Amino acid sequence: MTRDKRIEHEIAHGKFLLEKGAGEIWNWESPAGKERWKRRVNMLTGHITSTDQVLELGCGTGYFTRELVKTGASITAIDISPDLLEEAKKNVTEKNARFIQDNAYAMNFESNSFNTVVGSSVLHHLELSKALPEIYRVLKPGGKLFFTEPNMMNPQIALQKNIPYIKKLAGDSPDETAFFDGS
């Protein structure tokens, strides 16, 4: 699959998330979802200080960005989807956050721009062999990476990511790999 096609799929996925309601799709509002969310937030923000320059990959609607800004750090949140970015800008108005449409495979930042890179449920949307070198390029030497991803050991997630009909029904983009893309 060409990179352009994958990016097109992710932009379409962003439109789908807005139409269907991202929180409902991700189930963040259920008791279990709230508990899962709290653990993710604590894990990802617990290592961030107010002096950090943080890059958030795949910010989506800004759901996680709202938590990042509370650290006082300077947050640069990127997403490939212009629709999701517009929603994120509405949801997060704090001055220490800025939103940029950008491509994780060729980011428009100078090398060594960030001392922390974070993301929640974004890596499985990326071709890691292309994204990781670029993430490393913008990360300062000695910088920190923190990501959370769906648990493939969870039978529900394993089915959702690996059975095309369920994947489509659940609203996943066609290229989500959960790191097992057959290559």
C-alpha cells in the first residue's frame, strides 16, 4: 500500500470518528473505560514536567491533549486529519498547546526539537518502519518516549484488529495493524 493511500484512509477515519463520536467508539465514558483512561493518563503524564517541550503524535480530538496541558509543559499536538484537529482546537484552548496538521513520516520540525514524545493509541495507525526514524529525528538526545496502545492480549481487541468484518464494524481504519501486519 502506498503511503498516500494509507494517509487517505487515516483522514477518512478521522471523519468517521467525528461522525460517530470518538468517545463512544473508544468507550471512554463507561466505568471500565474511565478507569482505563485514568491509568493511561497517569502513565503518560507522570513523567512530564512544566519545562518539557512535548510532541503529541496523533492527537485526534484532543482528548488526551486536555490532560497534557495540565502538566504546564509546552505541547505541540499533531494529527494527519484536518477534521480531528479542528475538533481538538475547540476542545483545548489553553495557551500551552498548539495544533498542527502534520505527517508522522515527514514532520515539519527541526531535528532535536522535543525532549518528550507521547501518544495514546496512535502507533498502530502508523507504518512504524517509517514513523520511528522520524520520531527519533525530532527527539532531543536523551529524550523520552511514552506511548500506550490497545492490548492485543485482550480477546476483544485481538478480534477487532484481525477480523476484517469486525474491524470495519468497530470503526477501525483499514490499515490499523496492531503491530502484526504480516510483514
